[in-house]
Amino acid sequence: MDVAEVARIARLLERRPRFAEKLFSPEEVEYCAGRPERLAVRWAAKEAVRKVHGSLGLPLPLYPQISVRHRPGGAPEALVLGQPVPGLEISLTHDAGVAVAVAVMAAGILPLPLPDEVALPSRPPVGHKGTFGTVLVVAGSPQFPGAAELACRGALRGGAGKVRCIVAMGEPAPGFPPEVIRVPVPVDSGHYAASDLARQLTEAEGEVVVAGPGLGAAAGVEELVGAVFRSARAGLVVDADALNAMSRTPGLRSQLPPGAVLTPHPLEAARLLGTTAAAIQADREAAARKLAAELSAVVVLKGAGSLVAEPSGELWSDAHATSALAIGGAGDVLAGLIGALMAQGQGPAAAARAGVFLHAAAGAGLAEQRGRAGLLASEVADQLVETQEAARRWLEGRAHP
């Protein structure tokens, strides 16, 4: 909250007539028409907005970067750098020569400050769906279609221009968002036919592939995963059953393309390293580095404080820890999200760091708003819209100190 004396603003206008033009937007200057009470309440609003940013650890916008406009119906709205701030609401009033402004922001939208190591792909206003890339999801199976749906939702909410998904030919695929482009492939022994999948992958040049969630462990899945590894050249995210296929068939390791991102949880990492989940948890950093070095891939070791390890040995740790993400399907959403960030032009390590942070921030934000138990993975995916926008506002504030 902030309070401004109307008479003080009036005296300032007398001494410095161009005061309003320097600190208020042209629209504000026009609306206020030199009336001190209107300028005073907007000055208080600028102060209140800065205070709420500071209380949440967000970059402090400069006074000229903050403005007030009125929504249809008259309710005021604060803008920073000309745009609304997700979760920010203001209330303005003036009486008896005093102007008062109150600013409130939902802290759960971005629970932790954005680390310096996390960047986001650009979203130019003139961009189109081709600008933001395509993700091809090779996930699910006739028995486990939900995993594919969640990976697709993660890719869509992650900002990919288009999302295509392999589906079983002749089988209904309920639950997919209508925006997903379905690619029918014949089913062989309970999973997608590897030869037909390889043909689709060959035609999908330039698309980032997300592979693994819900593929199952039927005989022949290893051949299918091998077809994915040999064909994915624009980018690859490997999760869940594709990781398990690698642990069962060591020959798949040599087929892993350069620049792949692997997203194991501790048990999957243990299978790949021939050890136990307890051993992985005892020294998570060493395990993540070892796996990244052995496979020449970026490794996301999931869990509280997820780690992103690069083959060079470089390691980044996320600061989030929330039981809200201890739900089936959360990892599928993360895999789709990382694929979307890669499709928008981020490198494997950058996409992994950004994906881990945004995914965890979305879960932590929902936990603050609604509770730590009972959230759905699909809700985490949907929360990525607001979480990404809050992160972009943070970056814009950092870029305009």
C-alpha cells in the first residue's frame, strides 16, 4: 500500500510542469488532464506496485515503466512495460487530500526467483506456428494412452507451434486436446509397428521427438525405441519406458543421437547405471554426472531439487521441492515441456533447465493456491501458461533495470 498527498503533487506540478510527462505514460497524462488528485493516486500506484514486486523478490520496475489504465467498466489495471502482470491487482482511491493505492499480487505464480541459469525462448509478436516449432510425441500405447495425452499437453502448454502424436491405427484416442495432430500407425504385438514408425520419423525431419511415456514393456518395444533413436535428428527427449528399454538393451545406448535429453527418476537412473535407487539418492549429483558422461547426453535426474547434468560435468540444481508433483503423469508433462522448449530453439541443456524450473514452479504455485495433495498432472500442464508468462515478465524486468 502507498499514500500520496494531493497538495504535494500539485506543488510539484507548479514547480516542474513537465513532471507528469517524464513519469507518466501519454495515456495517463491525457486522462489526468493536469488534475493533481488523479496524478497523486497514480503516483501511489507506482509506489505500491514497486513495493509488491520487492516483497516477492521480483525485479523493481522504474516509475516510467509502470502505468495505470482502466478496464471496460472502469476497474483500474496496472501495466509494467506496457503489459498486464499476471496475478497483479490494484485498488485506487482519494479523499480528504490523500491518495491511496493498494497492490496485491498472487505469490504462487512464481514462487521462487528466476535463476540466472534459466532462460526462455523468445516469443516475437510476428511469430507464427512455424516459428515455434513442432513436437512429435511417440508415447502411449493401446493400454496406456493417458501418458501420450499428458506429454502432448505439456508440449502444447510449453509453447510449441504444433504438436503431433503417434496413435494406434483404428483405435479411438479419447482425451487428446483437439489441437493435437494425430498420426495413425499400425499396432504390432501391443505396440506401434517399428517399421511404420520409422517411416513417419523419416518424414518428420526438423521435429523434436518426445519418446517413452506409456510405451509399455511388450516384446519389440526395444526395436521401436531403436527406430526412434536412429531417426530423431532435430532433438530428442527420452523418458519412462524408452529409458527402461535402454536399461534392458545396452545396444540402444550407442544409437542415442547427439544432443538428447534423458529424464529419469531415481529408479530409472539406477537401472541405467546398474545400481539401486537408494545408491542414486545417496549421491544424486555424482549419479547425474556419471550418467550424463556415460551416455553423452543431458540428464535430468528428477526429484526434490531436480538436477540437470551435462556430459562436460556441469551441473545445475533446481531449488524447488514440493510434494504436489508426487503424482503419476507429472514426468510426462515435463518431457513434453522440454520438447516444446527445444522446438522453439533452445539447446538441450538450456531447455532442460528451463523445463525443470517452469514445471516445478507450476506445481509449487498450484500447491500454494490450492493445496499440496490432490492436484492432477493435467492441471500442472495448464498452469504452465501463467508460470511462463510470470517468468518472462521477470526476464523483461531484468533486461530493463
